[in-house]
Amino acid sequence: MYLKTKTSMNKIFLLFILFNCCFDTYLSAQILQIEFVKKNDHDIQVLANKKPFTDFFYADTFPKPVLYPIYAADGEIITRGFPLAPRANEPIDHPHHVGL
């Protein structure tokens, strides 16, 4: 089901629900400190134990909110760059696949 929200509070609540669903098992096994840092009107950075985890984009130009880029525990970016930040030797198909 696609939820289209207009207010920032609804989008932040949606982000909270997403993290609660995705990381509930992980959080019960370890202590993990999650921080939300508002970068601008359409971007919230998510930190896990003070390290970048992802950015939550909810711009009006996107059909839905996305998490991009997503970082592994070692700091490596695990999402591809295209279409937001293309990298060398990376496929440029499926422009609708933006982050998570």
C-alpha cells in the first residue's frame, strides 16, 4: 500500500515505523543508538552509533520517500549510485530503483 503524506511529521512517523519494523530483532540483540539529523527541508540523515547509516529523502519531486545511500557497518555504501549519483562502470538501467 502506498501512503502519500504531505506533512513532515507524518513522514518522520513513517520513518520511525520503518526502522522499528526493520531493526527490531537487531535492536533486541545489541545496544544501538539511532539519531536523526535534519539536513534540510527534504532530507534527514540517520546515524547508527554516531556513524552514517542512510539519508531519508522525502522531496516532492520523488513519488515516494527513499532511503539513500545506505551504508554497511564498515562504512561502505551498499546501494548503487544511479540515478542520483552515478558511479563509473555502474549499470544505468532501472532509473526508478532509487535506494530503498
